[in-house]
Amino acid sequence: MTVDERIPGWITRKAQHFIELHGHWTSRSDIEQYRARWMEHGIPEAQIDRVAAFETAWGGLALPPSPRYDGGPRTLSGDVPEGPGPDWHFEAGAQRTALPYSFVIGPGGEFGLHAGKWVPLHASVEGWVEALALADHAWRCARTTTTLTGAAVDDLELVGFEEVPEVAGLADTWWRGSDSLIAVYRGEAEVMDAPQCRTATIYAGLDEWGLRGLDGIVRPSS
């Protein structure tokens, strides 16, 4: 099965290349074997359908670690939905290390963190994958990298920068300037009520290729 056929919606060529070069697919879970049991425990069928769709598209995909969140999920893998209420969510994959929060898929398909409260990082799983691909690309192309933490993140001057749309940023965002990319990570600070955990990485000295790379959108085969 090709990468295009496994990934729903849109994805940039940069992210597709990242998956093909650095990711690998392990086996997917058969969510259907759990459906009857989960429904017996009061889990709505629509929520089980969401896990099944996620697993069909992303289940078993292992990617290189994220620069933040202790690398993110080791492998994307859906698990039992948790609710009730409007904020049904399910685990997106097990942590690589012991963390005080989980990686989850939110009620609208967002990718984020949960630790007693829900903080969406990206509006979609695609956004999380795009952010991983962009971080890898920027790190390889930048002449210098600078990391800011805590209050210094709020002092960042972003006038003249445009938000990078493909990462679908919510708590975490990426910004593109004339010769640099800036990644801003606020998810951990928000989910843990720890403002000192705010982080930004500035990738500077980028040419046009470094700023964009394989930026065109591709769509899955029909």
C-alpha cells in the first residue's frame, strides 16, 4: 500500500517525502474486534467509528521523534475512546518516555495533549505530521538555531512573518519570515499550567529551499 493511499485529506510533498524517507509502517490494530465490548461499556458507536477511521489511516505509522514533548508518540495507534460529554477523545499513541500527559485525538480530530484537561496542538493529525516534517527540514537547512523559553517566547517579534498553514497550528504554531522559520510550542505549558515550559526555536539563515522545500500539496489516490 502506498503512502498516498494510507493518508486521508491533504499533505505536502515535504511531509510525504519525510514519511517515505524516515517513517515506517508497523501493523495496525483491528478496532472491529473491540466494537461490541466498547459499546457494552456505553461508548457511542460514532466514537468507535472515529478510532477505526484513525487506525485505518494512521495506525502503525512510526515517525522520528518530535523536537518537543519527549519525542511525541512512538507509533500512531488509536485506543478506547474516553468521555462522556462533548470532549470525547482517544489516545493517539503511547509516549516514548514517562510523561504527565497523553497524546490524544480530540472531538474534532485535533491532535493534542490530555492531562485532566485537553489542549489541542494542531487542528488535525496531518498538522502534527507536517510539523514533524517541517522541523526536520528546517533543522537540516538552517545555518543557526536558537531556542527561547518562558517569558522570552512572548517577546518574539513576528511582524513580517506569516503563519505556516499546513501545520494547522493551535497551541503550537510555525511562522515563516524572509530567511527564517520559527516554531512556537505552548502545549506543554498550557496542559501543565507551567508557563516556564513555553518554548520557541528559531531556524535562521534559510534560502528559498530552506523556507519551503517540497511545499506543494498532494492528495491521496482515489
